[in-house]
Amino acid sequence: MIYLPLISILFLVGPALAAIAITRSLNTRGHLVLLGMCILYGIFPLLVTWGGMGLAKRFGCSAEAVRFICPSSSWLGGVISGMFMAHWLAIFAIPSAILGAIGLLISLILKVKRSNANTPVMPRTIFHRSRHKVFAGVCYALSQLWNLPILGVRIVTVILAIVLPGFIFLYFWCWLAFPIEPRSQQQPVGKQS
């Protein structure tokens, strides 16, 4: 049952990085940093497998079926076996990285075209995190958007973070993807309905 959220998270990392670039209206350097992160994310499982094969060779470990046996220590065989099986994560990481890289490249091309046309770039963010925050301002902004009590939104957020393992990553993504509200949109704390 835990595998479906894990697979979803692995598959959505690349598109989430592209969404951060689009919603934050990043500059060219920010786009290139996120593009590098996308590429590294795509090849990371293969690098881990390659490192596991190097460790097995260095410590004289032998492969028996899908498990490595090391003469020096028994725990090292388990670590190398785990590293060797990491290449299966590439099934999800590579398509995710490709989707994210395509999104980042399209966003970067559109940004360069806009800057060459000398048209002002208007931020398209509909949702802003709140300045009145405990952690990231996401819960307070959601309570303002949906006109709900802030305590109820925070309690539901904590319950969802405990019940659904992937919800923590969604919250963290909202923190990265959406900028904090400008000072002109800020509401006083006591004015919430």
C-alpha cells in the first residue's frame, strides 16, 4: 500500500521542479539550476547502481542471485545489494526527469522570448503563501482562500501528513512553488472571517 504514494512521488519530481520555475517566474540562472537538478535526478539511480558495483569490486563481494555476500562484513553485503537494485528506480526517475526538463526548457524559451520582446513579465501566481505563518504560510493562505478556520486547516494538514506519506512532499512543494504574498495584499491578522 505504501508503494503507490512512493511511485507517485518518484514520478512527479521532474514536473514539480518545472512547476516551481513557472509559478515563481525564475530568472535564467534559476531555470538552469532546476534543469541541472532534473538531469541529476534522472541519472541518480544509475549512479547509485554504478557505485554499488564499484564497492562490490573493491571489497571483494560476490553476487548470489540478487544478494551480495561480502567477506569482510555482513552488513556491507546488504548495503551493496540495495545500491545494486537502485537501477529499478530509473523506471520512474528517467521519465519524470524528461518531463521536467521539457517543461523547464519550454518555460526558459518563453522567458527569453518575452525578455527579447521587452514586454513586462507579469507574475501569474494566483496563490500566495501568507506572511502570517507558523511554518511556511501554506495553511494560513488556504484558510484565507477557502474562508475556513486556521486551526481546522492546520489540524487536517497534520492528520493528512501522518496518514498519507506523500502529503509532506506536497506541502514542501507548495512551500517552494508559491511565493509569499506581496506586502500590498497582506491582511491584518484579526480581519479573517
